[in-house]
Amino acid sequence: MSLDEITQCLEATLSSNPTTRISAELKLSDLLTTPDTGLKLAQVLLIQDLNTGLRQITCITLRRYVNERWSPALPQWKGPGATAEVKVQIRQAVFHGLSDPENKIRSLCAQIVSKVANSDWPDDWPDLLDSVIALLSSNSPPSVHGAMQVLLEIIRTDLTEDQILPVLRQLMPLLLNILGAAEQHSLLTRARAVGVFRSCVETLYMVKSQYPAAVKEAVESILPPWLDAFKIILSTDPRQDVQNSSNWDGIALRFQIYKALDAVQAPFHRVLIPYNGDLLTASLNHLNALYSTFVHYYLLAEDSIPAPSESESTGLPQLFCAIVDFLSGITRHARGKEWFVSENTKGLLAAVINWIQVTQDDEEEWLSNANAFVAQEAEDTLAFSVRLAGLDMLASLVEGYRPVAMIAMHQVIQEITTQSDGARSAGNTNWWRPLEAMLAAIGSQADEILEYIDDEVDMGNPKPTDVETLLVNVIPNLLGLSDCPFLQGRAFVFASQYTKVLPEQLAGQYLHATVQVLEAGEANIPIKVSAVKAIHNFCQGIDDALLVPVIPRIAKAVGPFLTVTSEDTLSLVLESLSVIVEIDGGKWMTPDLANSLVVACLDVWMKNNKDPLIISVLTEILASVTASPAQGVYETAIKQALPPLCNAIMASTEAEHWITGAAIDLACSLVRGAPDTGLGEGFLGMLAPSLFFAMKTVEDREVIQKDFTQLRTWSDPTTGQSGLDSVLAVIAKQMQSQDESGGLVIGDLIIHLLRRAGEAVLPILPELLQAMINRMKSAKTATFIQSLVIPFAFLINNQRDTVLSLLESMNGEGRSGLDILIQTWCENEETFQGFWAQRVSTLALCSLYASERPSLQSITVKGDLIIKPETRNVIMTRSKTKSMPTEFTIVPFPVKALKLLLHDLQADGEAASKGLGKVASDVGSDDGDSEWAEDPDEINGGLRPNEMAFLSDMLGAPIGLPFDNDDMLDAPDDEDLKNDQVSQMDMREHLLSFFRQCAARNTNNFSAAVSQLNVDETLVVRRIVGQ
């Protein structure tokens, strides 16, 4: 095909006629399979007389050709590939395009060059980097621009670790020359040079750990000249870039500089130390100097923002965010201390509050979009926002310089309050904006401010920040300002954030005012949403005595929001409602209110049945509603919720399996809220058919746990199968499946069945145990093995001799059921999870040992790992393990049982070491390091005791608590198991008593078994017996 023909085909793809366009696109797809099409496209794109649109579609088509026909190394490769000769010509053409006068063509050619480089550089295109650097050194702005775009991609994706440092040493000085050549290069070209520099810094950080010395030397030699240049540019007045200028390209340069500084300070902050003071001063100057422009173009939107000289646009909001991101890094790590001890902190705080005011655009969007209004301050939002960036910087300032920041806050509060009063008196319609921003800023740091005030008061110092004056003298006057809805709403939220210091009478007044807003039909979005936020805070911070009289009104007012909100607003309403319904245990709930809340919750679920977070909150709300002790509430909630949930379980299809799971979760929440007397008449009769239909794939232990009586008496009206038989069918199906992901769930189901069924399970017990033993032989995962062993442990604790007789009579592949169980149990006991499960296992081992049963004495199991000289202190890879297999000693089961029980006793938190006189530390060690003593300052990684305690609190780990007190480590245990006698007993004392009684009676030939323990274990036993 000739050049003209392919050009005509490309033109046809731009036709407004769909038939012509589609026909041309199909023809072009066929042409891409021919060998010379790529070269023809490359030639077309270089014809500068063609219109830009045609050249653009040519570049896009050539990019597609490269993706599909260039190399099998590229992910979209289809083949056949171009010949080596054609590739050379295409590479030359697209490289030439990097210097094209048209910006869009340069950018597209840079993408193609980068894509080709992914495959060809350096092997098939060895001179690429030198050629790009040569372009960078030219005096042609278009060439420099094209070269920088390619370099960005190469630096990010194509440089190997050993190429990075040599390339950067060659590249950085050239980029610095471009930045400094203000007469030769445009502001945007210089900004791009800084962007490439930032990528270089990020790349240096990537190899810092591999080449620490080389990177350190490179940083110390390369970065200072750049930082000097940045300091000089930032010291110039930024107003020159926005006043009397047709574009704001200078803002783009300053933006890139701050992004680069932020990239430097994280990994290489030491090199910034000499510059911090100047950079902080320059940053504050930028915020103050550009503020009037920000007010004109953004805050009040009095004029249109000038268009950029190219397609790239960087405005003042982006620059502000870049500045405060850099400042956040400095303040968070308490750097630049000398700068912050002066009036600078107050100036910085005031400047940030100025910039985070509600803009005209914000007002228009938030008045009509509740989700946008909620998201603008949500902690987990991903939305770009000047306010969020400013509040984040404020949090960093408080974190790094708390005393100075608190004093500055006090001063700024007084100044802004006075200025706002003056502006309001003068008739300034925007008087409310600074006051609202100040309340947002101070409110965002409520926890830190209140904590600091408490600390200062405890030390006898005056309060550093006078929040009470705001709450008493300022906020009450703002609650009725319906003509300033954002300030009015902010006042409600602010008061709720500081409930801790609110006088009781004033707290009651604020609460009643908030309720009135919720009940008012005419209030607009900001007021309603702010009132919901405030209620959420009040319910968590105000005494229940104040809440109880109005909580029914609050629930009644908030409930209807569920059906008219979505996304962020819905999440806020749900979170608030989940707190509301827990107040005073729900004693205030009425059947009518419960009915409306349940209906609304189900409506929310049907609209959001794929959202796990929403479903999670809904389950909590329904559980709280049904748990209300008020007359008729539980019955009303069940009557309203259960039928649609059962219908959903039955109606959901394989393609909508999540509906089944969510519906069962919601049904379980009803069960959790049920009274102790049971689920109520008819509950299981309604739920069971759909539940057992669904339980072919899922399990529900909660129904068994809550009301076994109904389960036992219920029978399927269609099959006549009893509830107990239905549960067993589910268990059997799960055990037959090769998918072991059910793991602990099926084990818990069996446990609850055995615990609740009592004698009712006896007729089917042999069949159940046989099925479990059969599945145990092929079980692979630790959780599934535990689900099969722990039920046996439970039964042994309750009906030991019966169960052991059954196991002895079972046979499988020449082994007794007892042998299969004991072997599996001993090999996996140390992997068992869950506080209750571990304790049941321990108790059952004690019982088995004490039984002195001959069949147990004859079983041998794996003992201790055999450490061979050739494997000592050697990391065992798979190949080494294959050539030198792991070996264990073989010991009788009674000996292994003692080993496991001793391990459980010694692993019992600090209880073992305290109760046994620190046996472990008294036992000699043969590692030759006994002369080493720990430096107290190096214990816990150099953390001081108070720091370690704080860290442990953060991680949720208990310090110095016996294992018996450690409920938090084993979250899987439910409340039913936590209240079980096994969970409540003193396990340490039980084990100590067990060992002493065995020694006194020589149970199961105890002395002989102890003689087969290792040295450490024997010493522990002697210490126990000797106490």
C-alpha cells in the first residue's frame, strides 16, 4: 500500500460518518498485520504539512502497532513482528519526532520511544540514551521537551540498579543547566526539568540500600547545587507569576520545586538541614503573597483563571498542596526547630486557615451534593482538596511542635474571632468564612488539644488554649445563623467535638438545638449533615443521662435519612445510627420505631448488597435493635426482617451468591440480639428451610448456639428431615469437599452442635466420629485439621471412655481410629488457634494421660527434632532438606503428652516464669553465650519502658499479663465460648496440680515417662514437683 493510500485510510478513521469510520478502522486493523505498515505510519507522522489531528491518529496507530507487532517482550504482543531493518527505520523516525514543533506529536512520539525502549534498550538500541542526552543538551526547546519526556519513562522503568548512578551523574548537571537558563527555556520546560530531577531523586532512594556509600556520595555532590537553585527561585516574589501575566506557568515551576523538595526530604533530609530555615520562610512568604490572588480567583471567584500556555495547567490550589505537603514533612519530624520557636508558627497557622476557607465553588457543590460535603473532611477520602491538605499540615504541626502550636492556636482564635466580628459589623458578607475555617481547623485537632489541656492542668499550668470561651461566648450565637449554613453547621460539629469540656447545662442546650435541626424540615444539606455529625459525636461524648430523654427523637429523625442518602453520606448516617441504637441498651426503643428502622436498614441492604462495609454496620444496627429489652421490640423486628431475608436467601442464584451470604449475616445479627430465653416461637420454622438450603455451601453456627431446642424439634416440611439431621448433612458435605477453606468454621459448627445437643446427638455420634476420622487422614491445612481434632478433645473431656472405646473399634487402612487421631493431634497441637480450643486440647491431653489406657500406651509418635552436626546452624533450603530429610525421635504417646503439656505451661505468658521461679532462665545453655549480659538500654530495641508500654498499647498487646487474662489475642472465640467453664478456669494451677498428682501417684508410670524427656523439660518437672 502506498503512502497516499494509508494516509487516506487514516483520514477516514476521523470521519463523522460512522459507516466510513468503522470501515476504515477495520481496514487499518488488517493493514497492521503487513510488514511495511509500521514504517509507512512512521513516515506519515513526520509530514508536518498534514493537519495535527491526522498526525495524532497516525501516532496513536503507530503506538498500537508497536504494542502488538514489535516484540514478544511487550505485554500486548500479537505478531507477526517487524523485521530488524524496518525497526531501525521506525526508531529513527519516531526519535526524530521528539523534536517536532507540535507539542502533542512530541508527547506521542515520546510514548512510542519509551515503549520501544522497554524492548530494545540497551541491546538493540545501544545509543538511545546518548542520543536523548544529546537532545537535552541542544538549544532547541522542542527537542529538550521531547527528550525529557523520554527520560522520565526510562528513569522510572528501564534503568537497572547498576545503570542508575552513572546515568544520573551524567544527566543531573544537564537538567540543572536547563533550570538555570531562564532566557533560553520556557517556564514549563524548566518545570519539566525539575520533574525529571524529582524522578532521579526517587530512583536514588530505590538503590540507597544496595549502594549506600555511592548514593551518599552522589547525594552530597549532586543535590546541593539543585537546592541552591531552588532557594534562589523561591526567594523571588511569587506575585510576579500571577499579576499582569497572560498565564501562570511560573506557578507550575514553583509547584514542581516543592514536589521535588518533598521527594528529597523523606530519604535525604540531612542534606536539607542547611536550607530548612530559608525554605520555611519562603513557604510562608508564598502563602501570604499569593493569598490575595487566591481570594480573587478562587475564594470569591471574581474572575476567570488565566489559561495555561500549553495543555498542562497548574493552579494555586495545587501549589498550596505542594507547599503544605513539604511543610508537613518538616513539622511531623520536628525539623527546623529554630524557625518554629518565633512568631513564625502563628503566621503559618493563620496563613493555612486563610487558605482552607470555603470557596465559592465549594458552596455551590456542597449545597447540592451531600456526598461531596461529607467527603471533604473524611479521613479516608482520596479526593484532592485544599482543606484536607491544610488540615493534614496542621495535624503535623501539632504532632511535631505541640507546645508552640497550642500557643499559636490560642492567639489565632482570638484574632480571627475579633476580625470576624468587625467584618460582620461592617457589613462584609464574607465575614463568616475565616471563622468557619478556624473552627474547622481547631475542631480537627480536638483530641490533641483536649489531651494537652489536661496535661498542662495536671502539672499546675494555665490552660494553653481557651476553647471554653469559644463554646460559651461564640458558638451559641452561631447556632441560629440559617443564612450562613456552613458556619451554622460547623458550630454544631465544633461543639460536639469538645463535649468533654462542655458544662452539663450547655451540653444539654447544644444537644437540644441539634435535635431541633434534625427535626426541621426546611434545613438544607450542610445543616442536616452537620447535625448528623454532631449527634454522632454527642452520643459518644455526652453522658447517657442527657441523651436518654431525647434519644427516641434522634433515632426517629435520623432513621429516614437511610433511604434518601448514598455513598459517603449514607456511611455517615449508618455510623451515627449504630451509635444511637446502643444508647442505654436500647431500653427507650418502641415497636413502631424498631419497625421503621428495620425497614430502612433492609432497604439500604437491597441497594448496597455488594458493599461489605455497609453490610457490616447494618448487622450491628439490627443486632442492637433486636437486643432492646423494651416490650415488643424484638418480636416486631423479627416479624419485619425475617421474611424478606429468608426470601432473599432462597431467591439468590449462583451468579448472586453474595446476596445469600449477606442475608445470612443479617439473619445472624437478629440471632445475636435475641433474648436469653430463645429465638421465639416460629423463628426457626421460618428461617430453617432457606437456611439449610443455603447451608449446602455456607455454615451458620449461631442458630445452633442460640436456640438448639427449636432446631431439634423442627423438621423440614418438604422432606421430613429433622433440624439435627439437616445440620449433620451440612457437616458431612463439608467434610467430603476437598476445599478446606471452611477450616475453623466447620469445626465451630460441630463444637456448638455437640455442646448444645447433649444426649440428642448420641444416636448419630458413631457415624459422625467415623466420618471425621476418615477425613482426618487426607486433611492438609492446619485450620481444617484443628476443626476435626478439637471436637474429639471436647468429647474426651466429657465422655472420655465412651469416645475412646468407639475410636478403638474403628479401623481405616490397617490403623485404628485412635491411632489416626493421636498421630494427627500430636503433630498439629502447637498450631491450634483460639483461646478456648487451645485450652480444651490441653485438658483433653491431661485426661488421656491420666486414663492409663493400654491402647494409648502402645501408640508411638514423633518426639523432638534430631539436630545433626551437618545441619546445625544451617539454613535448610528445599534442596538441602531433600538431601538431608528432617528426622524426629520416636516416643510413646504418654511421653509426647507430657512434652506438649509442659510446652503449654511454659508458654503461658509470664505465669510460668513467675510461678516456677524462672525455671527457663535457670536451665543451663550450651550456646557459649552465657557471659553476655543485656544492656538495659538495648532491651526492646532501645525503647525505654514507658515507650515500650505505649507501643504495646498501640499494637493491642498486653504487658506483664498472664496468658489467662489475654482474651484479645484470640478474637475468633465467640461470647458463648468465652463464658464457658473451660475459658474461666485457672489453667496454670490446673496443670501444676496435674503434674504434682501424677508424680505423687506415679500415674501412667510417670517417673519412667519423665526419664524420656529432654534435660530442660526434666528440670521444669522437678521444679514443679518440688514446690
